[in-house]
Amino acid sequence: MLNLRSLRLVPVLLLSVSVWAQAPLTASQVSPPVDWDKELALNMPADLNPDPHILEINLEAVVKEMEFIPGKKTQVWTYNGSVPGPLIKLKVGDRLIVHFKNKLPAPTSIHWHGLRIPNNMDGVPDMTQPMVQLGGEFTYDFVVPDAGTFWYHPHVDSAAQVGYGLYAPLVVEDPGEPKIPGDELILMFSDMSLDDEGLMQEPKAGGRFGDLFGREGTVVLVNGKVMPTLQLRKGKQQRWRVINASRTRYFTLRYKRSPLVIVGGDGGLAEHTRTVNEIKLVPAERHDFVFTPPDAPGVDGKLRWYPTDRGYGSTYNRLAEDIMNMHTVSEPAVTPMPVPEQLRKIAALDIKDAKERTLNLTIGYDRNENVSMGINGVHYKDAAPYMIKVGQTEVWTIRNDTDFSHPFHLHGFFFQVLATTEPLLWKDTVDVPQHSVVKIAIKFDDRPGMWMFHCHILDHAEVGMMGHLHLER
């Protein structure tokens, strides 16, 4: 028999059950939309080795006919027949063995951008290995020591070969890292210089102006596609690992000024997160961030590229461009998961006894009035290497008094950017804006050999803005 007190509790219990039944699901409790990333899917290479800690693959550089302009065929240079080439995924400490074969009509090589690997695996011809000739083969074999988002590309006639389509992503995971919410999406942003018939423009089109300004492509690509579609669900987070694989183009990206929670970049996770409304990617740079779809079910939007002031004339008469369709599916919204604020501890490099160097990025002209860039006024072909001892820490002041920005890349080593308000993060590529100074600190560990550094506007590197160091015991 129910007493009066029991009857009074019944509506409360019913209300509690009703609220519980209608409570929104969290993002971790639901799957992403069906085929959410189908149009952005990357090829994966076949593993030839049964050892779970060894990835052994065959990789061929080969010409293939593809379509970027509707109805027009383009001859592109590819790794294993795709643009981008196959995604290589590893865990910290894994060994990668790549049996590389060159079927292109020119010599080439592979540079493993950002990886701290032995010098003889760095992929710079005439410095760490011979060029891989047509029909030739080379085996790359190394262990990956660091988690992060990396990529690989040629280091022979780089501006042309990357522009033809030779680039691909490489991701190294660390199971011990904090869990970052979101379905992982790896995006390579690039461009390609095509005429109206889909034919590749000449790599040196534009002559001296192209050398000076850098050559931006006519067609913008996301994972090798023109305007692909990404399926979203409101509140269902995605972890974007983004890579700028273009020769020259800076990618400033935003989606309706939605918050983007940056968790890392070139060399893995940052010390802690920061939230921004847009991402700027200079050539060769990477960012790792959590994106929370903001739109109501059924809404369509566009991810947009915005002109970036990277020097004289770079934004003149230019408008934003749509580069990817963003479709929010007609399913109920979900509640996003919190992103951990503290991600890892990174010790600041001790620079008390560091050797200091100044690198002036310079632009001039040779006796034939051709553009001649360099470091400290010296074209790469005439530059002597910096002599550095293993274990040495150095502070480099990179000064840019030119009218163009230069993304500075150091092969084989991470560095820390000094005097910045951003969270501490390991980098291998940093923008040095026009008429500015950037300071970096580097500790050279025990991997002796000749190592490159250069502007990663590849047209600038080709006309002399490169240097090298000789690391010795």
C-alpha cells in the first residue's frame, strides 16, 4: 500500500527518467557520419613485414594520368600512382623500410621532412646519398624517434617535382600521449599549376618574377582533390592534422571563425593548448588541432582559403577562395568532449652558453640580372658549411630585411622559437615575415653529417636561399 510520501516522489522519479532519456549523447558515444571522409581518403601501402614494429613497403615514383579540371587529363608525378602518395603511419620506435624505385623521366630522391633520423637517410643528393636515377633503386631504413605529423617529398629539382605532385603524409603516434578527442583527419593542402587544357605549366614560368615572388598554382587541392566534401555532425569533433605541401602558397584557413583548439604542430604535441579562429600554414608547416562542427543539421558550408600577406603584391586584388565543402548531416547534435589543456612537459633549451649566429636572408641579382637569393649575401653554391660539434647548442638570429616572407626549414633537427607568446613546441619550419627577426634555439644531438637548411618557398631555395652545416664529433 502506497503512503502519501511515496506518491509525492513518483513525479520526481518520472521527471528524472525523462531527463536521463533525453540527455544528449557525447561525441565519444557516437560514430562519425557514414563515409564522412570518403572523398578525402588516403591510400595506405601494403606492409611486407609481419613484425608489428616494422613497416616495410615498396614505393615507386611513377607518372600517371589524372583529372583535376573536369574533362581534362593531366600527366602528374606520383608515389604509387596517387596524389598525395600513400599515408605512412607508425608508432614511436617503429622501424620503417622503404624499397624505393624511380620510374620518372628524371633523377629524384626522398627527403623525410621533419624526421630526426640518421644523416644518410635524409634524402639530399650529393650530400647524404646519390640521386636515384631513372630505373634506379634506393632503400631507406630507419627508426622513427618522435611522435608528430610529418611528410615526404623529393629533394631534387624540388620546386618542379613537388609541383608535379610528389608529396605524401607520414604520421607517428605515441600511445602514451594524452587522448585527444576527435576522429582523425589528415589533410594535405597544395596547389598545381595547370593551363585551361589541364597541361602542366613550365616549372620556371614567369621567369625572374616567378623566382622572386614564388610560383603559386592555379588549382588548389585538398588531398589531391578539387573541392572535396567532408561530412560533419554538429558537435562531433574531428582532429585535423594539416600539412602545407605547396611550393609557395601560404594557407590561411578558417571556417566561419569557429574555434580551433591547437594541440600541436611540426614536432608533436605542444605544452598546452591554445584556441584560435584561423590557421596559418606556411609551406612545409604542420598544425594539429581539434575542430568542433558548429552548424545545425542539414547545413552546408565552405572551408575557405584567405590571402596571406607574405610580401609585396601577395594580397593585391585577391579574394578568398572556397576549397572544401562542409556538409553537416541531418542527425541530432552531440555534446563535444573536453580537450585536455595541459598536454606534455617540454623543457626550454639551456642557451646560457649557446653559440650565436646571425643568418641574413638576402635577395639580389647576378651579373646576368637573374634573381640570386642567399644567406648573408651568399648564394648556396658558393656557401661554406657551418662547422658545429655534436652536443652543441646554438641560437640563430634569422633576419629578413627583404620584401618577402621566408619559411625557414632546418633538416634533421627540432628547434624552439625564442621570445614567442605561443605555447612551447618543437618546430622544424618557422615563418620569418618580411622585415622581421626570428630567433631559434637548437641542440645538435649525435647524428653527424652534412645537414641542409633553406627557405621552403621552393622557388627561393632553387635560386640560392639555402645553406648547410657540417656536424662532427
